[in-house]
Amino acid sequence: MKKLICKSILAAIAVGLVSISYVSADTVNQSVSTNNSEVASKSKNVTPNMNNASAIKQIPREQLVGWPVMTQDGARNFKGVVEAIQKLPYEAEVPSYIPFGYQLYTARHDRNDVLEVVYYKRGGPIYEDGNKFIGNIMAYRMGYSVDTVRDTAYIPAEYKDYEWSEQGESGKVYYTGNPGAQLIRSITWTEGGMAYSLFFLEPVKAVDAEFYKEHVVPVKNIDSSRYELLGNYPVTKISNKTRAEYDRERMIP
């Protein structure tokens, strides 16, 4: 009789514990679900989720000094885009609009068949403390994957930049910069099976960065006389007056 009573008591205790555990689990799940929905609803109205830990793989190099002004390891410089793309295994594309007053600085073959084109602002200082330094630079990269086009000396955390991503029409679009001030330092995206990246040494307005991103076109679609985009300036020497007039005509607002 005592044994039956003990068994009954133990069974009752066990049932009570099980029911308590179910209640606790339901409460936790409900609270987590509620918190997630609150965060999701808030994030749409404020800013995207951000952190300083890169979601994109950073590939180390032996030497990364002075990018994007200096040549990277294994890269080859060309005077113009047309010359640089001749050995690429894909149809190259470049920005058809660049910031006002900018022109091509160099076009490069980087490793993994990456095309890199660097533009700089004419008339800006190119030396600082005896070293070559250009403050106004826009660098564009095109390749097969997000990893390769982001394989540069730029590490967002060192610039105190935030990183976030948004869903685009053809996949995720990765951003770095200061979303609170609507400033962008880099955009990385994929489209048509290729990856692209834009980097601005000095952050630009988000609306301008998106504009440059949306106007990347095949090189063959750009007039060959657009020297500020393609390089390979005419060899024939022209007067300063004529050159100044030419530059004014070619500036892109």
C-alpha cells in the first residue's frame, strides 16, 4: 500500500514538472517570436541591421600599401580601359557616369580575372608629406564573385564604417559607410552572374552612389571619345587653352 502511494505521488510530481516545462517553453517561444517581430518592424522604419564584422570574406595579400592609388600584388596597369579588357574572359562593364571633375587614373588586371578601374579628381593634391596621395578617388571592380571584387586593402572596421546589406533584384547588395548620415563608402552587388564593387575614398551621398551603380554599362556602349571614362587620351599635343576647353566639355555634372 505504501509503495502504491509513493508511486502515485511520484507520478503526480512528474506530470506537474512536465506541464511546467511545456508552459515555460511556450512562454520563451512566444517572447522570442514577439521580440523578433518587434525588431523586424522597427528595422523597416529606422535603419538596416548593421555591425562592424565583415559578412564578406577578406582575402589577405602579401602587400597592400596605398590602395587604390598604388598597384596591387599581381596587378598590371594599363593606360586605358580598352587595352586592359582585351584579355579578360568576359564582357567588361564600367561606370558610364563618374563624379563631376573626375577622370581615369588607371585600369588594371588584378588576380582572379578582376578588372579594376580607378578614377581621381583632376586638379586635386596628389602628394602629402612627400608621399603620393590622392584624396578624391572612386575605384570600380568587376569579377566573378563578391569575394574577389572585395579583395582589397579596404577593411571597413578600420575606417569606423558600418556594414549592412539589403535585398536587391538579383541578390543581396552590400554597403559600407554611415547610414545615419546617408553616406556610402562602398557598394558591392551581383548581376547577370558577375560581381561588381564601387569604392569611394571619401564617402558620397547614398543617392549619388546608387546612381553610379545603376549606370554601369558594357564598355562597347561607351563612346570611344569619352576619355575621362576610358583613358587613352590623344597623343597629339594641344594648347593649354584648347585643353581647358576640352576638359570643360567632357566634365560630367
